Amino acid sequence: MTKRNAALFEFFINTLVMSITALFPRWLLPLNAFQIVFARSLVAVIFLALLLKTQGESFAVASPKDRRTLIISGVLLTLHWVSLFGAIQIAPIAITFLALFTYPIIIILLEPWFFNEKRRLVDLVLGAVTLLGVYMLQPEFDLSNNVTQGILLGLFSGTAFAVRNLLSRSLIQSVSGIKQMCWQLGVVTLLLSPIPFVLPLSLTPQKGGLLLLLGVVFTALTHASMVRVLAHLKAKTVGLIAVTQLIYSSILAWLIFGEALTLQMLLGGVLIIGSAIYNVLSDR
């Protein structure tokens, strides 16, 4: 198996695992998005710091430019997670994720500027097909309810995530995936460190266990792996494959929370998955 194919397989598994993350903001109610993200990041950064130490890898980053990029990436990750978790708590998961997953289109438009790569017409066509699929997943748009707020937060989250992924790819040759994620989580934790003083955490053993699971398995391990595969895949490939997370999360939301999928949503999912598969096969 080539490195690229191994990276593809690893990322498909990560995408399935990360789909389950969409359920945690509901399971952890009445904790709000700021509290969940702070606890998630604190647990994950401790775990990754210990992992770095056991591997004999230093936490230090020599280049001032790389350190600045890591800090900016951490700020973007904070914005991405807080807005996403907030949206999931007020709007249906499928609606939130359809807004979030405009980010592959944003990546396709921005990637040539970041890496001086040639623009391809097929990228814009695939982006348009993905956008059409996302649009088909959208139920009735009502400006008077929380769904609109969820969509706006999802769009904001997707934009932050797209830029963060591009910055992570620019660092992968000089900073390992685990170290990148450790730095970014450290920034998230630092930015949200006032939260326990403003909004004290009141945890039951069950919710405490869920936060540990979210921090270690669904954050530290999965995201470090995702950053690592960016060394072998273009960010747009990662973005379009990850769109399938929208389908997995929607199915889980239907099974667990009763958020039904309509025929139109399923047809939109076919367009999205088809675009992702075509992009993987053509990105040689």
C-alpha cells in the first residue's frame, strides 16, 4: 500500500470516528459550547504533551514564523469548535453540518493562493456539485428560528476550519502532526482558560467520562492523525473526503435523536459522496 493510499484509508476511518463527535454537544447538555471546548482541549493537550514526551520529541518550535502560524491556527481552531458546538446545540445536526461543509469549496478557492498551485476547472466544478448537494440537504429555511443561527454559525465554523487546515498543511514538513495539534490545543485551552471561573463546570461521573473520551479519542488521537495525513493528501482532497462526515453524522442524528432524513437530503448526500470519490480518483 502506497503512502497516499494508506493516508486515504486512515482519513476515511478518522472521518467516521469524527462523525460521532457531533453527538457530544447534545449528550453533554446543559454544558455550553465554551465549557465543552475548554474541557475537551485541556484533556487533549495533556494527553498529547505526555505522548510527545514518551516519544522523546520536544515541544519547542525553533522557527518564529512557524510559532506564529501555530498560534493563528490555534485561534482558528477555537473559533471553529466553539461555533460548531454552539450550532449543534441549537439546530439540527444535519443543518449545522451542511453549513459547515462548505469548507471544501473555500479550500479549493484558497489553496492555489497558499501554495502557488495551478487552478483547475474540475476543482471548481466539483466544488459546485458539492455545494448543490449541500443545498439539497437543507430543509426549509426560516429566518425566525434557531435553524438560521445554526446555519450562520456553521458557515463561520467552516471558514475558520478551512484556513486552519491550509495553515496546518504549510507546516507539516517542519512541525509534526502531533506537535502541531499540541500547540493548537494549548492555544485553545489558554484562550478559554477564564471559562471555569465565569461558568464553573458541574460534572456528573457520566459527563466527566464523556469529556475524557471526547478529549483523548475524539480529539487528541483523531485530530493529530488528520494533521499527519495532510503531508500525503492535498487539503482539497481531505476536505472533499471529509464531507462524507456530514452523511455519517446525519444518519447518527436520525438514529439517536430522531432527526429524520428526507429523500432530498439523501440525493444531496449522493452528490457530495460522488464528488469526494471522483476527487480522490482523479487527484494523482
